[in-house]
Amino acid sequence: MAATSSTKITYVSLALMTAAAVISLRGLPMMAKEELTMFFYIGFATFLYLIPASLVAAELGSAFSTKGGGVYTWIKAAYGSRMGFLAIWLQWIQNVVWYPTVLAFAAACIGYTIGKPELANNGTFVGIFSIIIYWLATLLALKGTDLISKVTSYGFVVGTVIPGVVIILIAIVYIFKGEEIQFLHPQENVASIVKEVDGRLHPRLFPFIGGVGDIAFLAGILLLFAGVEVHAVHAQELDNPQKDFPKSILLAGIIIFALFTFGSLAVATVLPYDQIDLQAGLMEAFRVIFTKVGVPWATSIIGILAAFGVLAGVTSWISGPSRGLLWTAKEGVLPPFWSKTNANGVQINILIVQGCIVTILSSLYFFMDNVSVAFFLLSALTIGLYLIMYLMMYAAGIKLRYTEPDLPRTYKVPGGNKGMWFFAGIGFVATLFSFVVAFFPPTQLPVGSPASYVAMVAGGTIIFVAIPLIIAKKPHTHL
């Protein structure tokens, strides 16, 4: 699968594709909901997750830059094709489960665009919108990597970076105008984020943890930083894969950290706690401010841009994990049905199956009364699946240092083998902790029966892990 001149992409384009896959403005309200304790969660996600994942993925990506398959190829080299298939399957299926959550945010954006913000929590509207937009993104993905690169790069800048920068600038103007900074004057007595001193509420810098449920949001926030490895399957489409892939990972990491941190703080600056909604919190912040300054029509513009950003992010993800799954099909791990491609070399059957699953999952919004609960339930299932893949990636990074010491690693995790143990070890422990947390219902949301919540998340995880172990075959070729 050598790249042709028509499919060459720059490291900046790949960085933007990666950032587009990771960043979704839908995540800003989730972190803003934690107010000043967000720095604890962002710090955890950045130093114990994003940095180790970026470093290990950069080394593995450069070591296998002349091969395709992404995490499948990496894990296969360390633990065999069966485990490699499990890894790429988990990356793919978690991605499929994730689509309805990010598309629900796009639905909220459109609700604000047309002047009907109440649609953000209308399950029927959210479900139908999610299904339609997903299939539109699939049609774009079928056109090939060249179009995907353009859509995701421009869409990310226009639909994610610009609205993100705007909300940050709005918060700065808001502060200089002398408006009340909401996170400094909490009104809701939420024990995990505020403390009461002499009858007055004060924001906490560190979350109060009375039980695991108080930090269950950690799993959802961690998911917001996941995906730095997803476009490793496009490494061979760079001019100089072994040097350019690590550079693209580094640039993507910087963009991700800056937008998430300052964007979330901006939302918490403008909106009181009780107005921060997981679905529509960002758009509500825009609406409040634009109404105050006398330009309410600007909310519609931002809504369109943000929805376009979601389309770019979804298209970016469609092109990544499913491409890795195609690689396993061509090696014979999956039946021939899965290896069919169209004239553009895009995995058409995989995308059709993927679309059918997304359609079924998006239908959850038709039946659940609280859209935010459905949103977080899907997020919890997503992160549980994805974190298993990351555990395998960290383990593979360590093992390959010993079993394949002569791999041409242009980029290596600093510090030799001890450095790999340190970074991959930190990432492994943090990931394992977050995996356990993901099974506990958050105290911040009315999830109903905790037992039902745990059963749905645990049951979904077991089923989706068992499927690849059952259907995997031995590869018949090595590409």
C-alpha cells in the first residue's frame, strides 16, 4: 500500500487531521461543569495520558511507518495477529459508539442556529439529525484520503479552532467589562466542586471525592483527549514518515491542550453552573454573550461553524480506524466481505456496516428521557473499550524495546528503555485507573438505577471485546 503522489499529505495536514479527530467543542461544557477542579482533570489527562500516549504512539508510528494498519501492526508485532486484531477492533468499535455523542452536539448547534435551543434536548430531533449527518460524512469519506484531508483540515480550522478562539476572546472581554466571573461565585452547593466556609460557597481547586462516583467524569474527560494515534495509518502518505509523523503528533498535542484548557475555562467564566448543559452548554454561552452585546444573530453563525467542525471530526475518524480494520481484512483476519474497496480504495463494506451500527445507537436518543444521560452512557461505554486498546499499546511499546530492539525508530521515547518503562508505565497505570472509574455512574447526572447503568456499560464492554476474539482468523499474508 505505497502512497502515490496524489495521496501525499504534509505533517501539518496530518497534525490538523489528528487534532480534528481528538478535539470536539462538545467537550468544553463537560470540563466546564467541573469549574476550577477542571485543572485537576486536565492535568491528569495531559500529563498521565496525552503525553505518554503521544510519545509511545510517535515511536511506534515511526518504527512501522513503512507499513499500514496502525495499532493492528504495532500490537501484532508484539503479541501476534489475534491481539493486533483485538486492538484495531476496539479502536474501531469505540469510535462507532462515539459517533452518536459528538453528533448530538452538532444537533444542539443547529438547534441554536435556527433559533430553537430547546431542540438540543429533544431526543427525536437529536437522533434523526445524528443519523442523517453521519451518512453525509460517510459519503465524503468514500471519496478518498485527499478529500478527507481537505475537509478535516479546513473544517477543523473553521468549525473548531475559530469558535474555540471566539469563546476564549469573549470570556476575556467579559472579564474586562467587569462582569461576574461565574466560577469564582458558585451558586450551587455541589460538594465535588465547591466548599462552604462561614456560610459562603467557594470554588475548590481539587475535587472533593466522597466516592468513586464523584470522579466518574474523569472517564468522560479522558475520552476528550483520546485519539492521538488514530491517524498513524496515514503515516506512509507523508513525504518523510519517520521524521514527519512525530512532528505531527507534537503539533497536534499542543493544539489540543490549548483549545481544551482555555475553551473550557471560558465557558465556566460566562455560564453559572446550573446553565452548563453537556449537550448545549457551549452554544448557550455564545447565546448569552451575543445577546448581551446586542448581536444575537451571531449565535447562528457560530452554530453553523461548530456543526461543520463536527462533520470534519467525524469524517476524520471515519477514515482512520476503519482503514486499519481494512488492513486486517486484507491479511485474511476478517472474511473477504470486509476487504472490499471502491474505485478510490476506500473500505466501502466496512463503512456501510459501521453506518448501520451508528444508526442503531443513535436511535437510543428516541427512547431515553434525558439526552445528557444517554450522551454520558455512550461516552462511558466508548472510553471503556478505547482504554483497553491503550493498555495494549503501552504494553506493546515496552515489549518491542526488547523483542525488536533493531527496529528503525527515528523517534524514540526519551530515556532509553527506562524512559519507555516510565512513560508507558505511567500511561498504563493512569489508563487502568480510568478504566475502572468508567464503570461507576457519575453523581453529577440523574442516571436512574446505578445497577442498570453499570450493567449496560459492563455488558456492552464484554460483548464488544468478545466479538473480535471469536471471529479472528490467522492471517494468510503479510503486507
